[in-house]
Amino acid sequence: MSTGVMLRVNPSASNAVDRLIDDARRAYDIGVRQIWLAQQADIDAIAAAGLIGAAVPGLGVGTAVVPINPRHPLLVSAAAQTAQAAAHGNFTLGLGLGARVIEHHAFGIDRTNTVGRLREYLQVLRGAFEKGDANFHGDEYSIEVQWPVRVAGGTPIPIHVAAMGPKALRVTGELADGTLPYLAGPRTVGEFIVPTINDAAEAAGRPQPRVTAMVPVVMSDDVEAARKTAAEQLAFYTTIPSYQKVIAREGVSDITDLAAIGSEDQVRTKLQTYLDAGATDIVLSPLQPDTADLERIWAVVASL
């Protein structure tokens, strides 16, 4: 079992990249061996992962996640291989299907056929990473390139997808190396995600995928205040249809029930429920910005 932590940009930093590298190095010194970066509108997650991987040898770095719709797979292939070469084999590419309403406002796009696009996206990446051939003709992508698409030292690259619906999980099991579900509780992981993705991988003759539970966390001895923080930070997800479905599948009445909240021991107890359900890996996603609390979280990650 591998345990990691989400690393976020510190808004007070004078240089965001320098601060990310410093935070990653401190986390590594505490004992964290895997960090993940979200792709938002500020830092480029793939580039930052490569820089951190180069600066902190031995630290695993990954993206959680890069949305597929705004970025062409050929360009993601180049960026990911560059990051892998910089990280000397410690980079993992995490992809996401994106939220339609967010992408409409942010990028002016309104994509349909999301699962079909995911399938072709993964086929293009697999061709580039494994064969050095990104030429592809499908319904969503048509690619013809006459120049090299392989980067020396840039492969292999594990590909994980933040898949939580049945169709996306089946495509992920068939073509990717694992899934990165966020806000999918232990019941959903054990009864739905694990069997769905494993069945698809087996049918495709592929190894059993990793199931990395991305768990929001607020570590505090004041549980009531921690729940309030979690409720404020997670409220946004209750407005997104894909997350509404995964929350409903878990059968909880309060979204904060899907977070690890409380003392170190309470957080460890919560994380164990995911492992008991069949998750192969755990990633803690801190919801509080305080540095001291982050270091407590890193210490728990290091102890698992």
C-alpha cells in the first residue's frame, strides 16, 4: 500500500514554484514518499510535478488530475514524458474527465461523448508511450505526425483516471493503470469501484489496477470546528452531477462523512476503512491551509 498527500499552491508565497519544491522537500524529510498536484487555473500540474521530481530525488510525483477536454493528448503526452524524464521514473499521470459546467465557463467548451473521448485519449497516450506512435484515427481525434513522439527517459508512465461512473471505470480498467476516486467512500470503493474496474481489467487481460482513494482531511482536536471547515470546503462538490451521484451511492446524509476528520488516531481509523474496502492506495487531501496542521498530516502519511 502506498500513501500520499495532495500538495497545494500557497497563496502567500513570493514564488509559487519555489514554495512547492520547498514544501515537497519538507514533506519528504518527514517521510512522505508520494505527492500529488491538482491542475487548476494557476500552476501547470505536469510541469510542477517534473520540477519537484527533479529537485527531490526519490519522491513520487503525480497529477490529480489533469482534465482531458481542454488539452490535446499529443501535447499531454509530450508534457508527461518530459516530466517523467525530469523525475527519473517517479511520475504518474493522473487524468480527469472534467466537469461540464466548469469547463463551459472556464474554457468556453461544452463537450459531449465524454467516455468515448476518454477511450480515444487513452489509446493515443498508450500508443505514444508504449510504441512511440501517436498516429490515430477515431471519432474524437485524428492524428498524423511525422516527427518523434518519444522522449528519452520519459517512459514508462503509469496512467490513472479519476473515474467513478460505470462506463468510465470500465474504460479505465481496460486501458489505464488505476483510478483516483475523490469523495467515493469505503462502501462505494468496496461494492462498486473495485469490482467494476477489476472485472474490466481482467476481461482485457491487463493487471489489476490501482484504486487510490483520494480522501479529504481536516486534522484537528476540535472536531466540531473541523467539520465546519470540511463542510465549507466541500460544499462546491454537491453542485456537480458526477459528485452528486458518487455521494448518493455512498448513502451519507452529510458530505463531511466522506472526510477524515479529527485527531491523528481518528484520521488513521477512517483511512483504514478504505483499505478494508479494497483500496490499494490512500492520498490525503488537506482542506485546511495552516502549515502546522499540514505537517501533522504529513507525519500521519509517513507513518502509514
